[in-house]
Amino acid sequence: MVNPITEAPLSEKGHDLSGAPEYGKTDYEAGVTTSVDDDQVLHRELKSRHMQMIAIGGSIGAGLFVSSGGSLSTGGPGSLLLGFMLIGLLLLFTMQSLGELAVMYPVNGAFFDYSLRFIDPSWGFSMGWLYALSWFCVLPYELTAAGLTIRFWREDLNIGIWITVFLVVLIIIQVFGVRGYGEVEFVLAIIKIVACIGFVILAIIIDCGGVPTDKRGYIGAHYWHKPGAFHNGFKGFVSVFTNAAFAFSGTELVGLAAAEAANPRVTLPRASKQVFWRICGFYVVTLFLIGLIVPYDSDQLLNSATSNTKDSPFVLAIRLANIPALPSIFNVVITISVISVANSCTFASTRTIHALAHKQMAPRFLTWLDSKGRPVWAIVIQICFGLLAFINEASVGTTFFTWLLSISGLAGLFCWGSICFSHIRFRAGWKAQGRSLDEIPWRSPLGVWGSWCGFLLVMLCLIAEFYISVWPLGSSPNATSFFENYLAAVVAIALWLGWKVYTRQWKMWVSAKDMDLDTGRRSFVDEEEEKIDVALKQRSVFKRVVDAIF
């Protein structure tokens, strides 16, 4: 059977197999085979509007609304702004590279699969498991953060009650499969976007002295002069990187969702471009305004990630202006945002584990999907990790969570660097095998140079983070501080080396001439899409750069 529109192969049940590996095909010199049965194919049910909202608001959560307060306290408003701008620029380069790869290969596993075939099978194994583990570890944190938001109103209630409530909500969302994930993200992202826009307007009014209840009057750039724009020097600036990377984590979910997108050729390029607006509008602008109206030396900022959302810099900004009722309303937005990110945690980890199992890099039973296209066993494992949130009831809860999050701290940087380098290697393989760039249905307007810029920025961030891990802020060098900040790098290397030993494949990378450029490649035969491709390829360099942003 074939799809009458795309001529892509269909299973007997009508499932689209165009994004799945061929039966019995050996994968990327890894020495493993992949088979695809009817009950193992993900359903393509994510529409354009879902992809747009996943790109714009999918990961706006505790990283922006809560943890940014710790970065403001540590580095000051100048470091906060520059740190997020640097990571945002890195994401702009990364998403353009990911867009090109995901349009060409909308396969299950996305960027983990790209590392596997274009860089090295062992590195792909490492990135797949590191990415999945990072989301496994983030889920209990997000459930805890959601519970902490309730303390804004009821500090007398045990946080375990709300962890249970939010965990049940997540389980209910999973019942509706990928369509449920898409619809929930669509609604919650709209709420977050409206809230961010509203806050920007409010912050400008507060800064200009337009709030009658604010005794400070006109503020302007006063807090940039006193107490100052930068705090703790270079170390304060570098310390922002990890929080910024954590806040931006989830941007790459658009690429992961490509395997379940109804029309990745059209939706992925649009979604990739939305990253620019998200970076500028929802991170850079809002955090710049936060730095104008909240002093970094406020004692409450120190507790922004450990007590409740009364200490969120966003809620604190409203409280300092003495505006009644609005802090409670914005706290509702924070609660919704945290639930949204927790929902993304479940989607990201389960799809990655499902893809790993298909490559025989995870237990085989994890490949099974039910009739609704849900990777049931992977979801069960993720929910079990969610139960770790109840460790907050123990006295060692804070210590446990510190180590749990240390795994996910740098995972985003490793993932983004791998995406950029995968694109570089893909282009090298495409050229080495004598293929024309005209065969690529959508090319990154920033090209290979954009990927090199993104890759080098990742390297600089990792070096800077290594520096702050060895010589931590406010203390002498010690092993505890190092591993709390840099454990993800140790895990990545251990996974890479472990797979090398297990498979006994010591080749360091896949050669350009031997790359698999066809497995999972989607065929584009629609006449309208061909017309779009021709028009895109005839653009000038300036137009391509503009289109990359807008």
C-alpha cells in the first residue's frame, strides 16, 4: 500500500512508514538491525498549530519564571541579560540546523538518530540516553515546582498532596496520546504567551512610575547603577549559563516531534523560525525588564528556587509595586507553565527511549505501541521517575534533587552541540557522495557556517562552565561542587565509552562516504511543495537570512 498523496509506503493498517527505517536494514555501521512492525509506528497527528505553539511556548516554565531569580541574584541584571542572549543565539543557530535535518529525516528519535548516523554510533547512544535521563530527572523537579506554587496560597498543606494531583493530571494527558500532548501544549502555550506579553506591558508601566501604589515612582535604570549591572564579576556571568540552558531546554522538541507531525515539510521550517521571536520576546525582553524593576540584592531572590513562588522575580516585581490580586493571577500562570514543561518531559523522554529501543540500545519491550500510538512501557517508566518527587518528604530531599538535576544541567548543551555537528557532518557526507544541494527540500538559511557558529558557542559555554565548576563562586575548589555542575559531562563520556566497549567498534566516527543518507528520508513529490522548493532555492543570501528570522 502507498499513500496516494505522498506515495510514501503504508502498512496494512494505513500507518505512514515514510519516516521509519526499512525492515532489516543495518543501522549506520552500528552492527544492529531495526525492524518496524505495524504496532511500532508512531502516529502523525501533530498539526501545524501544535508545532507552532511547541516552538514558541513549549518550554517556558520554571526556568524562566522561577530559576531566573537565582541567576539575577548571582550575576546581576547585566549578566542575566547577556547570558540568556548568548544561549539564545546558540539556539537560533541550532534550530536552523535541526530544521534542515528534521525536514529531510522526520524519524523517530530525531537528533539522537542524527548523531548515530552522521557522527558516531557510540556518541549517538550517549546522546540518546543522556537526553532521556535528563528529562527523567527533570520531571520530579517540575512536579515539585508545581507543588511549591500552591504554597503561595496554602503553606499549611503538605506538598505531597499536590505532587499527587499533578502526577495524576499528567497520566490523564497521556491517555490521549500525542494528540493530547499537542492540544494541551497548544492551550497552555497560548496562556503563557499572553501572560508574557501582559507582563512586558506591566513592567514598562512599573519602570516608568505609572503604578499609583508603587512608592518608588520612576525607576528607569536605577537598579543597573545601584546596586549595579554586574555581580560577582566573570564568575557571576558564567554562572548564568547553566540556568539559561535549563530555561531554554525543550526548544529542540520541535525536531523530536517531527516523527509525529502531519506535514513536517511545511510545519518544521515555520516552527524553527519561531525560535527567534521566543528568544527575543519571551526571554530577552522580559528578563531585561525584570532587571530594571527588581534589584539583584533582594533577599527574596535567594529563595526563588527553594521555597515558593512568592520569591519568583516575576511575582516579586508585582509585589514590590504593591499591586493587589495580580501576584495570585501570575502565580496561576507559573503553575500552568510548570505543568506544561512536565508534560513536555513525558513526551521527550518516552519518544527518545522508544527510538533507542528500536536501535537495540534499550530493552526491546520498550518498542511496543498500543493502538493509539502510545509507547506505553516508556510512559510507565517516566511516571515512575515522577514518583521520585515524593523524596521531598525526606530530610535529604534537597540534596537528592541537587544531584538529580546535575545530570540534566549540561545535557541541553551537549544535545545542541551534537545537532550542530550532525548538520556539519551531514553536509560533508552529502557532498562526498556526490549529491546536489538542490535535492535537500529545505536548507538552513544560515548554512554550515551557522552550524559551526553554534558548535563553537557550545564549546565556549562548556569551557566556561568547567571553569566555574573547578573554581566555584564563593568557595575553594572541591569535588562536590565540580560534580554538581559537571556531572552530565562525566555521564556522557561514560555512556560513549561504555557502548564502544560493548560493541567493540573502535572507529571514532562515521566516514563521509559511508554515511547512510537514505534510511528514513522522506519523499517529496507533491507539485505544490516542489513549487515552494524552487522559490526558496532562488532567494538571495540576504533574503535567506531574513527568512531564517522572520
